[in-house]
Amino acid sequence: MKVPHEQRMASPRQYLMCRPTYFDVTYSINPWMDPARPTSIQTGLSQWKWLCDTFADLGHDVRLIEPVPGLPDMVFAANGALVVDRKVLVARFRHTQRRDESAAYLEWFGRGGWSEVRQAEYVNEGEGDFLFTGREILAGTGFRSEPRSHDEVREFFGRPVISLTLVDPRFYHLDTALAVLGDAEIMYYPGAFSPQSQAVLAERFPDAVLADEADAAVFGLNALSDGRNVVLPRAAVGLAERLRERGYHPLGADLAELLKAGGSVKCCTLELRE
């Protein structure tokens, strides 16, 4: 169903981001990472700054967590926690290279202003694998977050949790294969999910925007929506056109340098739901 642009309403959001001061690809924990391929901290910083400035220009409140030396993936702030209803569940990372990030997020959120802050007991990679639709939490597993973490999230937040299994290693986190556009509206790439999870998504979201493999492969679904504006990788041209047809306003981002580590728009951005 096509919706006129004027019927889409943006709402101001609060985001947490981390400057890529120490960004580099020195190890490989997903298929996108190749330590032999050169990276540019300056290019990564420039692309990240464009994203940060774009959010501010759209009227959103961007807060920053201090980067930590030796943690090059900390730029991917979405993985640091899940924040819903002023409650914060800090990530417990699967790979040793990222585990020290949790302490930085516990310290940042521990400064106050949140009703409860706790680190997950089971492997849980924050908004990388947990996406809030406005009423329920979509939860990914298969490569990073453990299935047991889904029950933990359900109990901690008191929200329904819908488990989804990822099967393509290119899409190792849920936020690489699915994005929430608005209340009860999503876009996703079916091929990233198991047949059972495809059936669940088709039943619960019959009007979802479907991405093809070409747009998914350039991380087009690692996108962020404020209800009207959708910031997504510039290379996902087909997906951008589908969003326009639905009444959204796509904004193309070039985060090619950060994609060398397997991250893009959404990976860089943790939403703070107060």
C-alpha cells in the first residue's frame, strides 16, 4: 500500500554513537572482515561524522560514548545494549575481541537516569540482534546471540519477544537483514532467515517491504528510520525506491569504510528509548 509522504511523521529520537577514533580491521569475526585489506581511520571518521551530523540535522539528539583504545569495533554502538522503557540490558559479546566493550557501556549507563541497568547473563549483542517494533521485540539468533538470551530479554523488559533464526553468515546480526520502519512496519531480506522464520515474518508482517539480495548484500537493511526519514546505504538503490513508494524519505549514506568491518548505519547507532 502506497502512503503519501505527508502522512509519514518523523519523531525525535535519542541516539548513542561512538566516534571511530580507533577503528581498524585487525581480526576477522564475520565474513566482511579481512585484516589484509587496508583501512583508513580518516575516511571512516569522515563517513561516521556525516551520519552523526545527518541525525542532528533531522532533529535527533545524538549522545556520545568515549571510544576505548584497543576496541576498534566500538564504533558499532548498536551492539552495546538494548534500551526499552528506560531499562538497559548491556551486551555480553560472543567474541573475546569485543568483550571489553561491555564495561564501557555499563559505566556510561551507570551514570544515572535509567530505571535499571544490568549486563546480560547470556550472549546477547544488543540492538545487533534485538529490534523493538514499538510493541514487541524481534530477536535474532544463529550466529551471535544465544537462544537463551531471548527468554532473558522477555523477562527483563516484560515485552513479547519473537525469535528469528538467521542462516546466511553474511547477515550475522538481525539488524543486517531486517529494519524497523515504524510501529508494526518492517523491511527485510527473506533469504537471510530460516524457512520457519520466513513464515513467522510473512504472517506477522504481511505488508513488509521486501529487499532483494542485491540490496541486502550492500547492507541496505542496516538502516535507521525515524518514522519518515530512512537513512540507509546509498548503494541500495532498489530498496530506496521501494521506500519512496511507501511514503518514506530515504537518505543515502556512504559508510563503505565501516562496511569493511561488517557495519553500516544501524550498527553505528543505539537508540535510547526513555
